[in-house]
Amino acid sequence: MKILNKSKLEEVLNRLGENADVYVPMSKGLQSGFYPWKSLEGGKDELMLDALNVYQPPKSVVFPQTERMYSLYQEGKGLKIEETYENDEPRVIFGARACDIKGIICMDEVFLTGGYEESFYKARRESTTIVANACYEPGPSCFCAAMGVDPLNPEGADVIIRDTGDAYIWEALTEKGEALSSTIKDLLEEKELSVPEAKPFIQQVDYDGVAEKLKGMFEHPIWDRTSEACLNCGICTYICPSCYCFDIQVKMYGHEGYRFRCWDSCMYEEYTREAGGGNPRPTGRERFRNRFLHKLEFFTERYGHPLCTGCGRCIVVCPAGINITSIISEAKEADLDA
Amino acid sequence: MSVENNNEWNPKIIVIACNWCTYAAADLAGLNHYEYPADIRIIRVPCSGRMDPLFMLRAFNRGADGVLLSGCHPGDCHYGTGNYYNRRRQMMMKRLMQFVGLEPERYQTSWISGAEGSKFAETMHKLVEDVTALGPNRKLRDER
Amino acid sequence: MNDFTQQIQDIASRLLDNGQVDVFIAWHKGQQDFQVQPYFARSADEAQNIIFNDYSIHNLSNSLLKFRDSKEKIGIVVKGCDSRGIIRLLEDNQIQRERLYIVGICCPGMKDPLQAMRDELGFNHKPESTELAAKCNDCIQPNPVIYDELLGTEQSPRVQDRFARVKEIEAMSADERYQFFEETISRCIRCYACREVCVACDCRTCIFDEMRPQWVGRENNTTDNLMYHIVKASHMAGRCIECGECERVCPVNIPLMLLNQKVIKDVNELFGPYEAGMQYVEGQKPPFSMYEESDPDDFL
Amino acid sequence: MHDDHKCNCEQPLVPGIVEVIDIKEETPDIKSFYVKNIDGQGVPFNVLPGQCAMISTPVGEGMFSCTWQEEQEWLQFAIKRVGLMTDDLHRIEVGQQLGIRGPYGNHFPIEESKGKDMLFIAGGIGLAPLRSFIKYCFKHREDYGKIQIIYGSRSYADLCFKDELFDLWPKEKDTEVFVTIDRPEEGWDGEVNFVPTYLEKLNPDPANKMAVTCGPPVMIKFVIQALEKMGYSDEQIITTLEMRMKCGIGKCGRCNIGSQYICLDGPVYNMVQLRQLPPEW
């Protein structure tokens, strides 16, 4: 098997960085996320490949928070679109966990199926190579396996690395992965190492049958209670590896400008407010319900698996301590006649 | 914009003027043929009480190099008290803007009454001079 | 702390039982000790779920906004800083004093559940200190300023100079300051948690949700983010009660209280001592809803 | 309910450009816009009755129902002034170029309705989408049975498409048009009633009939109740839903009702389908 010795890691990242933007898990001051390897400042920033995960998922590599779509130019009564900004620069996501890659797969399904291929996402996605970091030790808030994610063999990875202590076992899984491996083949060694042993999950979550059951729970009183503490901020949606809702807006400077899209959150009142002023989801309760039903029921109905990948980030960041696993178990245990 | 295409840079300055005093002063300045620089663009609002700090922020955001808010002298407000409320807001806002790094000369406030046509012209001269000395503003400006 | 738990449970059961309140707002435990969550007890039975521990840090006064249109009578637990939030809401006529039964706690300082999450759940390389939450180290008012019942013994403020950070920034040059804010604020992901968690942000329609006209762009870039934070800070003028929740919940650790404290410092210097929500006097107005003819106008 | 009438452009979020060739004032706050390709040759895409398109000006984008017509010489949109973007639209003049992308969504059940009597019930601007279907029925007159149109608005001035309503449609073969306004006014000697009440008063027989309704949400709600009372089955009741939309292609998330995206899977639903959805419409 191919081995990447950790002493060669920097060299590998530098090499990969010659042809692509390489995004690695990194802590920068008080925040952590997937940032360009090139932006690492010694002494200040730190590579976080061996941490369980980072605060911000790699979602923004393929689906940036703000993305310009096209320019607009107005002249008299004429309207022109002069340029579209599709970005297909090659990029590598290095060291993503299975949950985060599953988030990208969810976005693939949304943006690339259903009759329309969204071209801006497609350009970024097709030029992205994913190097997955297999997870052998789930953290206390991890529950990916319960959501149908295999932390040891991430679906959607082009290359997989397995941490054995001093070295990573390197395995290319796709053509893209092979191509990536070939650029660093002189830095890989041939050696047999044993795969680490997987530790059990600490958090027990049972999602079986929940999607089906939630179908009958739209008006269930569970939503009154669970949504009470929710502040309707957008943290959970913005740090979620799979939340993909976006808004399309325009900026004009006199006669020229551009239209862009940016992340949006179903938690905001403005999200579904109609031009005439009506809003089908006027209070926090409806928005809260829609978010969890979308994650746990609607998406499963449409695409066959939940929109939650069990990364546990929303549990970590929620200012009100709302825990999606509690909501899953409450739904599981709920009395339908209540 | 045409101003930017000139080789020589001219500042873009927004003057937010109250209808009853400063705007009248601008009229008077015109009537009396007092000259003042052409780099200013006046936005008329009903009262200094209407001068939301957002106007100033938005102006910088959209490319202004300097902003002046101007209204009636304290005690002379057409509506009685608008400028008193505005005065508090401006005092706070100016310090906040300096705190985030804006040069104080870029964001000015003054009282100009309807009879002070010459003061209006002088203020504009001074304003354009101050802002020109600082050069183009990049702070808070949108990346187009 | 367990002491407080029992006391609060007793008070809540009593009030709910005899119908003095319809809902009692406190905390309950999540899956782990540090996963404490705001809790709305509606019966004496439910009151038994209430806990108060090291991590009961949330400013519950913000939850009162959910009840501003209802007639329900509400019991609520507040610490020193939170109680100032209640005065803020009373001043803004968002809630009526008669509807409230306030249980005050002299606050010994709290730990930050979000910090604990990061430390315990593997999202941090090096666990940070597990001492008091940062905001509690800046505390100027640990004892409730409004209450119907008081628990615990008086605590003393923990902060030496609460404007120390502000003064540090003030000492920089204009360009250095701009660079500092550009750097910190460009991190913002505009999740609006700082707004939603703020008790002083009680507008029904926020200016940032307003689309007609849209004053602040939704693009996530430095200037739009700066616009957001400057406008927010200016709206906080005379309103911020220094509970520090905005800074605590920020997922990218922007020092938000720096802007708020700058404004507090200036308002105090310019318009005479004013601390938002320190004392409830009916009809009293916040500093930007009033003026003095003698206010300074040395504008630079 | 997908069909071949679908945008297959490579960049579904980037609009094409069309030119406004005519603007007609329907009511004080509704205007009809006729658009064509900028080279004057035809339209950017063909639509089926009920389908929508995303129109954009430099101010914003908005989803509007297209009016179907057989010749496909132009596309017509009847647009009410309600918000920022429609405000901007109402200020433009003939010759103005607009962005357009589409067509989006499903269409009215033109096939399934063949051989049946048609009952159209509309309120206010809700006539605009139904008009597509009505025009389609007239064009293929032999395929459909008796046609009844019930339409109401706040006042006479607010009635859309007056020439068709009062002159053209009543002259069509085997067609009845019933018009009502909400409040009595001088010079109006017709019906004064709300649409659902008028519907109950007319009491059209459900036998072999399709009832298609569109209008303000409360009107739809009461029309559906009235139809049920009159004995219409769920399969016979068709309506269109409305949610805020941004992308139009089922990606941006906001227009969902349950697992359905109104922009992609809707806007046309019959009651059988609606009963499967969470009651959020």
C-alpha cells in the first residue's frame, strides 16, 4: 500500500498547491475551518488534520457564501449581460471528514439533479478533488453513522487517507484521485501498515423510521416545545455542511452592476416573506419546524437520505443549546395522538 | 463615472442638507454668485432630524470621499428640536467612525443657517480642501 | 449552585401552582452537563426539570420578546446583567412590569457552554481555559437591579477597567484601526446570531431585513460586513446592557463588545453618566431619545 | 408532471434578454407586458398554460405566470404592482429590454381535462394564469365541453382583461361568463358578491366537470370549501400555489411545501395532491 509519511505532509501540500488551491482544516486565531494552505501563517495558524473536525465545513469551497453570477449593464432601454463568472479553477479539499463530504454529496444531488444542472456549482464541483480523512474515533457529538454515513469509507472521496500515527495510508479511489496521486508519487512510499481500529460511537441516535413518522407530525405539539428556546439566528444553517439554501440579489452602481447569490437561512423571517408582505412562515416556530422537517423528512422523501450528516456542528454552536439528536429522539418517541 | 476617468482626481463629496437652512444657504450662495467647488453633490432632506447615520455610511459605501451633514443652528430648527436629536447622534457616530479608522475630516458636520450663503461657500471650500488633502477614500468602499 | 437549582424549582412550582405565572423561564439540562438550554416551564411538574449550574449563562430576558404580544404572566430568572435587559425592555414598552415575576440571582460568574462544547467535543486543538466565561470577567453588575425575590449573596464586580480594550484600539492610528476592524470583521459570516441573541435588538422588522430600500447589502464582503457592524453598534448606542451575549455566541469570535463599549464610553463622556438598564424609572428615556440644549457640539 | 417545455440552457440561472413590444394597462395596478426576442424573431421559449418565467430588471427578479398563446409570437405577462421589482417594471416603457429565464414549473392538466366541462373561478390577478388555460380551451374548443368562468374583483376598475371578459369570451360557443365585484358602485348593475358566495349561488353542477381556481389565498380556501360542499371530488379541483421564489429551478430552497418545490413541481396541483402536503399553503 501507498504511505504518506507525516514528515512529508508539508511537501505534499506544497506540491498539490502548485496546480490547485488546496484547502486544509486549519485553525486561524480563534476560528477554524477549511482555509487555503497558502494562507497558513507559521506561529499563528495551525494545521488541524488530527483534530476531530473544524468549526466551518468545506462547503464554501464548492459553494461560497457569496458568488458573483453575472454582470449587468444598462444603456438606455437596453440591458446586457456582459460576463458570467463561472469559476472552474482547480482546487483540492484535503483532509475532509466523511460527514463533510456527505454534505457535498447532498449539494450535488440538489444542484446537479432534478432536471437542472446549476452551472456555477457545477463548474466549482467538477474542478474539485476531495482527499478524505477517515475517522476512527468519533467525538462526543458525532452521529454520522446514524445518518447513513460511513466514517471509515467516505462516499464521494477521490482519495482517502487513514491516520496510523506517524504516517497516512494513501489510497486513490477515482480517476481524479489517481491523477492527484500521480503528481506526488515520488513523495509516497510503498509499505504495509495496519489500519487503525475504529472506536464506537459515544452518542446513540436512532433515525430509523423517523422520516416516515415525521410525515404525520407536521401539526404535532412537539414543535411548540422544541422551538421555544430557538433564537432564529442562522448559525446552524451557516456552519452546516449540507445546508444549501441561497438568495439571489443584485448590486447596481448607476447603470452597471452584478447579480450574485449568497447563502440564505430558513431561520430568517425575510426568507419566505412575499413581495406583497404575506409570509407563510411568520413565526420562529414555523421556521424551526421547516428546518428540521427539511433535514429529516422532506429531503429524505426527495433524495432518499436525510440532509443531516451527523457532524454535530449545530449542536456545538447553537447559542440556545438546541440539539438535533434530541429532536430525532423526541420525534422517535413522540406519541402521535398527543 | 466621468470623474474617475479624468487623469486628475477630484473628490466626490456628498452634502446632506436640511431643507430649511443649509439648502436655503446653498440657494443664497448661488444667488449671490459665491463660488464653491463643483465636487459636491447636495442631497436635500426635510430636517437634520432625518439624517440617519445610514445615509453617511451608504455614501462612503458607494464611493464618496467625504460627507458633510448640515442643518440649522441649535435652537433654530424649523421643527423645533430635530437638530438637537441629530447633534447627539452625530457626536456619537463621528467618534464611532473614527474608532473604526475613518479620518475625521472625511465626515463632517456643521450648522449653516439660511442667511449664511457665504458660510456655505466657505464650508464647501474647506471641506473640499480637507478631503483633497487626504486623497481618495478606500475605507468602507464597496469592492465593485 | 445546586442550592439555587432547588430554590428556583421551589419558587417556580409555587408560582405555577398558585397561578401567579403561566410560564416560568429558566434553564434545563441537555445531554451533557454543559449543554444547558433555556427552558419554559408551564406546570409545577415541568418546574422539576429546571436547573441552575455553572453553565446557566444565557441572558433569558431576550426570551421575553417572544411574549410581548401575549397576555401570559411570566416568571423569569435573571442574573445581574440579564436584569438590566429587563429594564431595557420595560423602558422600550416591550413588556409590562405587572406581568413579570423576577427571581434575581447574585451571579458568581458563569462558564461558557459554547466554550465547553468546543473544548469537550473535539473542535478545538488545544482546549482553552475552563475558568469563567470571558464576558463574566468583564462583569460590572453581578447583582440584579430589578427583582421580586433575590437569591444568593451580593457579589462584587470583577472588571478592573472595562474600557481597557477600547483604549488600546484608540491608541492606534486611523489606518491601523481600520486594518484591525477589516481583519476581524471580514470573518463575519452574517449569521445574525449577535442580533438575535441581543435583548436590546427588539425591533419587529430589523433594518437588515428591510428590502425596500435595502440599506445594507447581503454580500459577505468586508464592506457590507462593516456596514452591518457599524450600523448595529450605532443602534446599540444607549441600549447595550453589556451582557456580552453577542460576543459569546459569535461563531467566528469577532470582538463585538469592543464596538459597543466604545459607544458606551463616548455616551458617558459626552452626555453625562448613562448606563443602560441600571435603574428603572418610569418614563425615563434612553440618551438618544432626548437631548439637552447644553449638549456638546465640538464635532471633531 | 414534467414535460418537454423546459429550459435546457447551460446556465439556468443566467437570464436571456427580451424586449418589451407593448404594454397595456389592465387596471390601475396591473399592466400586461408583451415581450419578444430582441431580434424581433419570436420568443425565447414556448410555454404551456400555467407555466411561469422569471423576469428580471436591474432591480430584481420575479416569477410570473406566462399567458399561453398558440402562435407563440410573443409572451405576455400580466403583472400587478406589489413590491420593489414590480414597481420598477410598472415604470418601464415599450422598447425596454428585460431579462427572462424559464419556462418553469408544471402546467394545467390540458390532457386530463379533455372531454370535460370546465369551470374557471378567479379573483383579482388570479385570472392571469387561468386565462392561459381559458385561451387554450377556446383554441381547442372541440376538445372541451361547456365553459363557465366566474371572476371577481374589488371594483369594476380592478377587473383585468375587460375586453375579453365582456366582449370576446361571452361570444364564444357554449360559454358563460359571470363577473362580480366586492362592493356596489355607481354604473355597475351586475353581481355584487364575493367570489366564493357567488359560486355557491350559481351552484354549477359537478357532473363531468373540472374546476380550476386561482386568486388570493383566502379566496382559494373558501372556493375549495364551496366546491366540496357542492359535491366536487378532490380530483375535480385544481388550483395553483404561490410561495416566494428566487431560483425557479428547485435549488434555492425557499418555495418548499413539504418535499415539493412549488417552482419546479408546482404551481398547479389538484386537491388529491394538496392533501398529501403539509397544510402550509
